[in-house]
Amino acid sequence: MTELLYRDDAYLAETDATVTAVTEDGVEFDRTIFYAASGGQPGDSGKLNWDGGSALVTDTVHPDGDRTRILHRLDGAPPPPGTRVSLALDWDRRHRLMRMHTALHLLSVVLPYGVTGGQIGEEKGRLDFDMPEPPDDLPAIEAALNAHVAADFPVSAEWIGEDELAARPEMVKTMKVKPPVGQGRVRLVRIGGPDPLDLQPCGGTHVASTGEIGPLRLGKIEKKGRENRRVSLHFAG
């Protein structure tokens, strides 16, 4: 099991760790700051340094779908098990992904439909909605989105039990992908205070407040099925 440091501090850009396993597919550590690809968010990249060597981390994944472990794929020869290493994120890339991920949560607020898919990118992101018809007033929706950014709502994470989540199904906005269960608890991301603007299960990395996102621009709205619409979102600045 890997200690997932980003869950408690998404701004931790460097840390020390110990190699616990090496395979032909990559390296595992006892702890990591690298987010593994899941939930529409790409895996992190960065660099690995140790006494006598270094390698680039090109991608991070959950091996065999095991969310308690993270495999770091390297460009370069790996250090052997037991080696003490220093991990460093490509912070600029991670921060842009954090900003876009939080922005997509806001998009699900201004477009209150079931979410059927999504993808987070460094320059743009998108959500697919169970939406029979496109919105009539796109400028008003974009204005509402940027008003939530400008309001600078705090963004925080918390945990609830799986039974409590099952009793509150309205918190799950995704229709086709359900939050991972089986560990007894589920992580929630809250935007706003006690009466939140948004509260939903999410394992990804986010900024600390909506003001950090910056101005946003709505992109294309594409029809992707009888009642499925894909809405693109871009950074405006």
C-alpha cells in the first residue's frame, strides 16, 4: 500500500520516499505525491532523484486497478528496492490540472444535469451531461461560472462512511462511474462553507479556493447521443 500524500496536501510538490517494488512497468514507493490516472484526471509527471542517479516520471497509474497502490512509469533505469529517493512533481502541469478539475466541478453546478463522462486537461476540460437540449443562454451560464470563480469559495476535502454516502445518493453526480467503495469510507470535495455550493465524491487534486482557477470560457457543446451533450471548458487567460 502506498501512502497517498496528495490526498491531504495537493500543494506538496516534493518529498522523500523509499522504493518498495520495481517491475518492468515501473516503480512503487512507500509514499508519493504523484496522482495516478483515474476519474478523468491524467497521471502526474515529474522527476525522481537518488544518490547516484535520476529518472523522469512520465506517468502514474494504479496497477491492476488497485487504488491503494501507485506505479510510477520512468524514462530511465530505476533504482533498486530499498533506495531512498527524492520525488519532484512537474508542478506547473499539476497546478493547471488542479485548476481545471475544480473548474469542472463548478461547471456541474451551473449545468445541474447528470454527468456521464469527463476529461481533465492542462488547457481545457470537458464534461458529458445527460442533457436533452443545449442551454439557451450560454453567455449567462459562462457569467455564472466566472461569478463562482470570482467569489473565491474555499475548496476542501473530507471523508464520510460508505453507508452515509449510500443514504445520500444525490451527492453522486456521475451516472456511469460510481465512487470507489470497499475501504469503508469515501472522500468528498466541498466547494464553499457549511452550506456548500457543491459537495460530491472525488479522489482528485484541487486548488484551495475557486479564485485560484482564473477566468473561464465555455467552448463547444456537442451532441454525443440522443440525450448526451459534451460541454468543453477552457482557461480564458
